[in-house]
Amino acid sequence: MTLLVGPLARTDTVKVTVALPFLLKEELERYAEVHSKAWNQKVEAADLIPHMLALILAKDREFRRTIRAKKRPSAD
């Protein structure tokens, strides 16, 4: 089985509180169940959130393009 979110690495963390719609939380919990089985490692749904967000930011081409454009020196 190949899931978009791979095994979870340990990282330094900062606590952020997020409110989720009920149905999204249920779906996230189902994903955590599938992820736990796929990687043979119990994972809580909340532990997946930072990895999912990181994956979205890494894969969002328009976001990356915008960040790169801001880093370029202006031709003024």
C-alpha cells in the first residue's frame, strides 16, 4: 500500500489549536487507522495533521512559484 503520507519522522514542534468540521475529523481518524495498518505503527489522527500540511505546502506548485518569485532580486 502506498499512502501519500509516509512514516512519520520525529520533529521539534510548536502547539497550534485548530478547529475542524466534524466530518473532516472523522475522515482524518479513518486515515489514521489506514496509515497505522499500512506502516504497522499506531498513529493518532492529530499527529498526521502537521505532516499532511507540510505535504500540501511542498506539493503546491503555485505556492512554490510565488515563494521563489519573492526571493528573486527585483530588476528596479
